[in-house]
Amino acid sequence: MADESAPRRGRHRAAKRRRRVIVAAVLLVGVMLAAKPAYHWFKARRADALSAEAERLVQQGQLGEAAVNYRAALKLDPFGYHSLRGAALLATKLHHAEALALWEQVAASSGATAEDREDYAAALLRAGMFAPAQKVIDELLRGNPSTHALELASQYSEITGNPARALEYARLAAKRAPADDSAQARLAQILAGSAKPEERKEAREILWKLVDSGGRTKVAAVQALSRAPELSAGELGKLLDIVRSHSPRTVADALLAADIELRLHPENAATIYNDVVAKWTREQETRLSVAQWLNAHGQAERVLKLAPLDSGNRELLLARLDALATLKRWGEIEEALARPHLGFDPAIIEAFRARAAQEQRATLDAEFHWSKAIDAAANDPQKLQFVANFAEQSGATEAALRAFDQLARAPEYALVALAGQQRLAAKTRDITAARNLAEKQLALQSNDPDAQNRLLYYNLLLERDIDQSAAKAKELASKFPNRLEFRVTAALGSLRQHDAARALAQFNGPPIDWTKTPPAWRAIYAAVLMQNEQTARAAGLLQAIPRNQLSPEEAMLIDPAAESKPSSSPHLDQ
């Protein structure tokens, strides 16, 4: 029996040892599996603690130390919501380029709020990335948008060339939050740029309320009022007293006060300029602000004294080049650009060389340098935008069109490029080109009624797809009866379909002050009156239409013989 039991005991002990090993292994695996989430939990807790410390440092104004803490927090937990949001807020405050990437991660995180998405949209607008900004803003508008979301929609609409939509969103924001200074200031900003005197008056009333309230938008309101052309001497004096009372006084305050003084006492201009130069050009930073301000006031000779060639500051040297261009001293510009130590970007150098050659009527040289400027900008959207705008301002239409065309290849700059091309097409009176650009713009903004109306208008002017375009135009006018431009396009559609009575019906309702409308709209209304045999009313309107501000297609509506008549001025887009 002893001999038989010994092997059994041995097998039992071996099985027991195996069970112990298995249990130990299972426990070890369990510990290992539990350790990983525990490790991440401890890292996340440590990251949150670092973020909290960073936030405290921000409140104390220790921004550099706060940035170090946020970096450490993100290294521990790269996707931590609190760390990402705090870092994004700090980068925005410091105007750092990484702010946009941080906001993108915040908006994509599971804890993102509507406010976070609004901040992301704002960052996209600041970066000029309008296509992705539109998508984010559209999502914000689908629900119950906040006042800030409506303000962002207004900003986007204004930047992308849709002032009517910008005003619509600004009014909604101001109505929703009558006590919100930011919303009121946004509305005033849009109204101040209106061609209608009553809207500019409304802007001034809002701005004075903001000034008197003393809120956070007071300074911006004072700046906006100082630019209002209709202010009385008494109002300007009140503004001047407010600006002079600022403490501590900055160079911006001094320049704003000088602007107001120039309006009040233009006869003292030389004294005002000399005073600003004497008091605010001792420091490099303030000297640049003064030089740019003097250039804006046409004081080129004073700028040359402030910005010598050996100043070593590229921004000051750019101000010098601007001053030399104002004085038409192109040879000196060429001499300055030839200096290799100046360190200007090649795109800027070639753009100025092109402008200098153009002004000296060296056409081939100008074309050569414009091409080099566009090539130097290559695929950098910001440089391309500079070259395109500079060429447009210089009257180099063909070069500007090429630069805008290259800029349009960057999706986030497509709307900006199309807006520039539209302006140039209008200047060259090329309605076919304008229509093709409108078609591209509609492809990017398919739900935008203004973009829809613009393409329909050009289609009807060029007599393309008349029935379909007329039907869509009437549908838009019916949907937006308060939008006169939509009713004008619908009336044009009825004219193209030889339905004069229906065209006239588009203008039923409250009286329209046609003297305050674009010449093209007046031409269409006059054509409608003539087709309805209301020749007396049409004659009075025709006298107030500047023919040189109509395209040939618009001019033909009121004068069929206009097709063979040259126009001396560019077409003004509707």
C-alpha cells in the first residue's frame, strides 16, 4: 500500500504546484491589466493638477510659467480636455500659431461644448480658413444658436462678401442680447458701413450708448465714432476729451486723439503731425505705429525721416517703401530692394519691383516681376493673398487675377479668392467671367441665397437658361420678399420672358427710394416701366442713371443701341 500511495501523493503535490503557478500567473496578469488603466488614471490626475496650477498662473499673469505647466500636462495626457482647453485659451491670448491646432483637438474631444466649437470657429476665422469655419458655424446655427454663434456668422458673412447676411445675423444677435455690449458693437460696426444715412445714424446712436455705459467695448466704440463722417464739432470734442482722459496713455490713444484733432482743426495739421512725431517716436515699437499712421495721412516725407534705410527694422523699411511709392521715387525703391541685407521675402521684393516698373511704364519688366512675385509666393496662401491684393491695388488686373486663381486652390482661401476675382471681373466689365465665378462661388455655398441670386442675375443678363433661372429667381423673391435685390432679379427674369406686368408686380408694396439703389437696379426698374408704357416715370428715373456704371448688358435694357457704345467706366456689380 505504501508503494502505491507514494506516486499518488507525488502527483497530488505536482498538481497542487501547477494550480499555484496558474493562480499566480492569473493574478500577475490581472495585476498587469489593472496597472495600465491605473497608470493612465494617475497620469490623467497629475495632468489635471498641472492644468489647475497653469490656470492659477494665468490668473496671476505668469503666462510663461503657465505655458510650461500646460506643456507638461499635455505630455502626460495628450488628449486631456482640461489641459487642451486651457492651453488653447493661453495660446489664443498670446497670439501663438498653435492655438488653431489646439482648438481643433478641443472641438473634437468627447467633452467639447458648444462654446468650445464657437472658439474653434473664431480661431478658423482669424486664420483665414473660411471653408472649415463655414462648416463649424453652420453646425452651430442648426440648433438654438447663442449670441456669440450669431456674431460669428455675421463676421463670416462680412468677410466673404455678403453684407446683407452679415447685418441680418448681427441684428438677430443684438435682439437676442440687448445688454450684451459685444453684440451691440457688432451691429454698430455693420451699420456704420452702410450706404443708407438712417442706418449710419442708428450705428452712431448705438456707439454713443456703448461709450456712455463705460463697458469693455467703450474703447472700440470711441474708435468707431471717431471715423463717423457725420459727427458734429461738439461730438468730436466730447470724444477728444474721452481719449485724452485715458490712463495710462498709449500710442494708439495719441494717434486717435490726433485724428480727432485733425478733423476739428485741419488748419493746424502741421503742428499736430510734429507733436506726434516729437512725443511718440523715441521707441522702436511706437515709431513704427507713427510711421504707418503718417503714411495713411499722406505724410510720406515725414516717414522717410523716421524710417532710414539703415534702421534694421523690416516693418519700418516697408513703411519707407510705401512712402517712396507715394512720392513716386521708383529709382530709390529699386535701390533699396537691391540691398541683400534687408531680408525681405522674395514675394514682397518682386511685387514692389513690379509696381515700380509698372509706374515707369516698363510693361515687360512689370509683367516679369509680377510673375516672379506669384512664383515666389508659391503655395503659401498668405503670401499669395498679399501679392493678389497688392496687384489689384496697383491696377495690375491680369497679375491679380493670376494670383487669385492660384490662391483659390487652397480650399480655406477659395471664397476670398473668388471675391477678389469677382471684383476684378466687375472692373473689366466681363459679365461672362463674373458669371463663371458666381457659379464657382455657388458650388462652395450652395445654400446661400445671395450666391444663388448672383448666379441667376448673371444668367438672366446673358440670357442663359432663361425659363429655369426666371423660375428660381421668382421663388427666391417670394421666399425673401424684403430683399430688393432678389425682387430685381425676379423682375429681370419676367422681362426676359416678355411678361412686363409680372415684372412690375415685383415692385408692389411700400415705396422704394430708387436714388439710394445701385445704378443696375434702377436700369432694370426703368426697363420694367418702359415695357409697361409708363414712359413719364421711366424718363425721370433714366436721367438719374449714370450709364458709365452699367455693363453693356445692363445698358441694353434701357437703350438697345448701347450694345455698340463703349463704356468709359467699369461695371459696378450689383
